Amino acid sequence: MAPPQKSYIYVKWKHSHPEEPVHLYSELDRERYETRKVEIFSDGRRGFADGSEEFGGTRLGETAVPPLSELAGDPQFEGKVITADEFQRQWLKRR
């Protein structure tokens, strides 16, 4: 059975670098490449990217996103699968 067309993940990045995001929302294609992304910084700034636009320093990843089980091995990352609706709520608030 083929993987779904799109999947959605949320990752919390635990760090103290104000120039890096702390909340990352990604829409992934079948091969786990990002097609849309929203990043939220500790001061509330938002960046976003899709196939045609980049804002706030946010860019789509150039490599496939590893499975969340791989990220779970790194204590600075907390990730989970989210619904399309949860992603879309963040996407609509991106600006």
C-alpha cells in the first residue's frame, strides 16, 4: 500500500538560540520532502516557505525529513504527527 499523498508533523526544538525557530510545522510529500513549512520563533516571529515563496529566513529542507523515531533519539527534539487541519491552522496564521 502506498503512503498517503501528504503527511504533517510538528517538531519542538529545545534550544536557547533566538535566531533559530522553536516550533516547526511541516507538510511532507510521499518521499518525506517538505512542501510547506511554518516556523515560530521564541519571540513570536513566524517564517514560512512553500514551493514558490520564502519568508522570515524559512526555507524548505533540501533532503527528506527523517522519521520521527529517528528524531526521538535526540533530546533537543520532540516531534509528533499532526492532522492536516492542525497544519492548515498554522499555515493560515503564517503572515
